[in-house]
Amino acid sequence: MDAKFVKNAIQKNKPTELDLHISGVAITIFSVFLTVAIIGGVTMDGRIDGRWIGLYALVMLLIGTYVLFALKVASQWEKAVVLRLGKFHGLRGPGVFWLIPIVDTIPAWIDHRVMVTPFSAEKTLTKDTVPVDVDAVLFWVVWDAEKAALEVKDYQNAIAWSAQTALRDIIGRMMLADILTGRSAIDTELQHIIDERTTPWGVTVQSVEIRDIVIPPGLEDAMSRQAQAERERQARVILGESEKQIAASFAEASLAYIDNPTALHLRAMNMLFEGLKEKGALVIVPSSAVDTMNLGAMSGMVSLAQNNAPKENK
């Protein structure tokens, strides 16, 4: 990914053709002058000396060409940086403005809309020597077109490189766990660092957002197993705490039955009723409980009642 990023940056640094930024209005006016020159030449042919006709056509073409290259139209979000004989002359736009051809040049058209620049740091070592791939996106805007055009050669490319180096620097100073859990902190720190670097260029950073953090597959599996083991440990701890609370509740309940055998027998009868009220239910009662709570007699009574119930219904 970094190699692709460098390749794109090199291509951006290659010399490009001059953007004449010829507007549709200028082309229309030039076409009108060209049409008038042709029609006038045809109309005057045979009536006026040919030299005057040629001069007339030349003048009309010169006027049309002047309008074609002198009349400029900047969009609402654009500003044109005008140099006069190589020196900064001013900013023009948005709207219609005029230049002096050959004397005035426009080296850059500055876009004042919010721009989006994706950037990344590939195979960057964290503080605990773990290689990670981090993808992020940068939102920025030009607030001073003069500085953006005059203080740096290619402000868009410079912003992208500044963002990438800042991201690498932050990753190298943080532990992997802090990177995975502190995305918002990284976003804030990145915005502060990049904004300090780009302010002299007339650019302000509105926000930075981390899109993705990729760790090695082996480490990802190990972290997954560690998280699973931690969840199992917490589940066992919770189960143990629940057992302690249940045992404490039973111990507290047993105190109520120590000196009250009638209540204990009623509780035993309720337990048998709850267990035997469903058809086919089977309740296994320890022999010690049968002897101490006289459950044998009670279970016999319950069984007899269940056997007699169908006969009575018939």
C-alpha cells in the first residue's frame, strides 16, 4: 500500500500541462467573433479591397482570441492565484474576471471545499514491536489560498505525506493494546500534529478518523484465545460467587427449620407435590431425608391419591 502511495505521489510531482481554464463564456464569445469575421468577409468580398477585408478579419480574430484567453470564470468554491510577470498580483474569483494575456498567468486554482485524503501506515512497529497496518482518512480545507499556492509546491501531496509520517510516529510511541482501544485519542493527536504542520501552508485540518487497524493473523488468533480464556475465567468466578450466595441462602433458611419440624414437613410435602404433579415424574429422595422428615408416609399418601384420582373421575 505504501509503495502504491509513493508511486501516486511521484506521478503527481511530474510536470503537467498548464491549465488554461478556458470558460464556456469565453468560447462562446470567440465563436461569435469568428462567425462575424467570416460573414463580414463573405459579405464584403468584391465590394472592398481584399487587403481591407483581411485586416477586418484579422482584427475580429484578435479580439476574439483576446477574449478567449483573458476572460476567466471561477466557480463558487474556487480562487485563482494570479502572477503578473512572475510576481504575486492577487487572488481572483469566484465569478468572472479578466487577465492580461502573456503578462498575467494563473499557476494554481485553489479549491476551498472540504477535501478528503486517505492515508495509511503499513507494517509499522508499535512500541512493543508488533507490526500493524493502519488506514485513516483526513478531512481538511484551505483557508488561505495565497499561502497554499506560494508556501509549498504541491500542498495536497505535502498534506498526504505529513499525515502518513505523523501516523507512523504515533504508532511507534504506543503499545498495541492502546492503539486497539484508543482510536479516539489517536484521532485527536493526529489532528493536532497535522494541523500544526499544515497551518503555515494555509490549510486547517478539520478531523482525522482511523478506518481500520490490521494486526498479524497469528497474533489475532492468540488474542482471540486469550479473550476467550478471560471470558471463561470470568464465567467461573461468577458461578462461584453465585454458589456462595446460594449456600448462604440455604444456611439462613435452615435456621428457620431447626426448631420448627412442622414447617420442615410442610416444606417437604410441597417439594413432593411440585415434583409429582406432572405425569410420569420421578423424584429421588435420599433415605436420610425419608427417615428424618417422615417422607415415606407422605409419599405413600401422595401415590395413593394419584392412583385413586382416575377412578373417581371415571
